[in-house]
Amino acid sequence: MFGVGYRLEASHLRGAGRQVTAVSLSSVTLPFLLGMGLAVVISPWFIASEMDGDSLLEPALFLGVAMSITAFPVLARIIDERGLHKSRLGSIALTSAAVQDFLAWCVLAVIVALVHSTGSVSLAWMAVEAAAFVLGLLYVVRPALRWLLAPGRRWAGGAVTHAALVVGLLMCAWTTEKIGLHAVFGAFAFGAVAPREHIGTLAPEVPERIDQTSLFLLPAFFTVTGLSVNLGGLGRQGTLILLAAVVVACVGKFAGAFGAALLTGASARESTALGVLLNARGLTELVILNVGLSLKILDSRLFTAMVFMAVITTIMTGPLLQRLYPLEGPVTTRERIPDPVGAPR
């Protein structure tokens, strides 16, 4: 999650044009509403013994967020491999995905706060603590990092940069966990405020090292996720939930992006490609689903269905995009621009 935040350029969230704004909002709002509607429809099939509380609000909001997310790192890699990184389509898709993920993480933070709060006073206090945490990152931590990691410092180097980033992201993860939010929010927020210009000048290899370090944890993460998946326990109701989740996820993302892009002047081909690209969910979706399972917002059957939905929507992106924008031969290193600092490799 540090890597996701680090690669989220603030420029993607500023000065978004009319088309990007329309595509971003529509491809978040439509799947969000459809996800909430799906939760209401399948609520009689929830396994109540595996979920905390009797309220339908949290599961409905959570399914809305899960349907709205787009895996920004996966999308960036797909666009780069297809040679679309300098195209208008690639720019719109990346910017829209950044805006969508930002909105989705904000809503997810609200959901986690609702789950952990014991009343209106507790919820208000958590909101104050979360706001203080964000302000501290922006006005204390970020300036301190800019001073510490300035290229002219006598201690400047990869070792100091690496240590500062690892300690910072772990401390931020611990802080958000103590506040009552999930640890992923702290790591994500720290990555978002890390001074990329200083790190890129001083030690551009450090973010990639942190990504590579996280690769050692990925097998454990996927193992835990796989152990929580019970395909044999889906049954008839679970299978219907899985099919409904895939349909809602694809229709919500594709229709939202396609319709908004078409209405704002994009061609039918570009609009279709945007709908296909923004439907990719990837590892980011699995992180969110594990948060929901740990908070007991999801039961095991719904979790299984949503994991397979994430896998299916991610796998289908490449072949569908190939039909729209065929890749004519392999892209050589000479033909490609260098990967941005910290980009997934």
C-alpha cells in the first residue's frame, strides 16, 4: 500500500478536465450504487454468524466500494506494456483511476470508522484523530522528509532514505491502527506524501527495493487469502452471488466509463477501451476484501465470490484490450520510455 500511495501523483487529482471528471465520477458512482443494490438483494443469503452486527449499512457501503475500485498499479503496467502511456487514452485512464481510488479509499476509511466506533462521540473523536493525522503528514512529516532527504545533506544516500521510508510507513501504519482505521491507510497515506522529487534525485532505487521486499510478503498474503476462500462452500446461492457480482462489476464500470466518455466527445473505440481498462481490479481489490473479512463485514461465501470477481475482471482486461488495440510485436526497451520511479515492474 505504500507503493500504491507513492505512485499516486497529486497532479492526477488536480486540474482534471471535463472528460476526466465525468469518466471518474460516473465509473465510481454507478458501480457503487449497483454494489449497494446487490448487497440489499442478497442480504437474506448473508451468513449472519460470520458477520458482526445486524446493520445492512456497512456491508452495502463496502460492496459499493469493492465494485468501484480500480487497481491503479495494474492499470499503469497494462497501459505501459501496450504502448499507450503517451496516448490520450492512457492519460485519461490513469487520471480517472487515480481519482477513483482516492475517492474509494476515503469512503472505505469512513466504513472502517463506522465499524470500530461505539457511538457518535467515538466516531467524531476518530474523525478528529484522522484529520490530525493527515494534517501532521502534510505539514510536519512531509517537510521533515524533504529536509532529511535533501540531496545536499552530508548523510544523503540510499541507506538513510531506505531507513526513513521503512520506519515512516510502519509508524504511520501503527498510528492509523491505533486510531481505529486499518493499518493499510497509514502506509498508503505515507506513500502519498513521500517527497518523490527528492527520492528520485537521491535514491531512485529505494522505492523499488521496498516493492521487492514486499514480494517476500506477497506469498503469505495470497496464502492467507486462499485459505479464506472456500470455492466448494459456495453452493447454489454462492454461485448466484458470484455470477451477480461479476455482472454488476463489469456493467457498472463499463457502462459508467463508456457512457461518460462517449457523452464528452470520445470515440466509440476510446470509450470502449476506457470501460475495459477501468474494470481491472487486481491486488488492490484483494487488499480491500481482506479488510472487509477481518472486520467481519463480509461472510466467507461473499468473500469467496468477490475474490473470484476480482480475478475474473483483472484477467479479462488484457484480452479485451488486445482486440481493441492490438499489440503489433513486442515492445523493446528502446521503444519504451523509462518506468517512473517506483512503478510496478
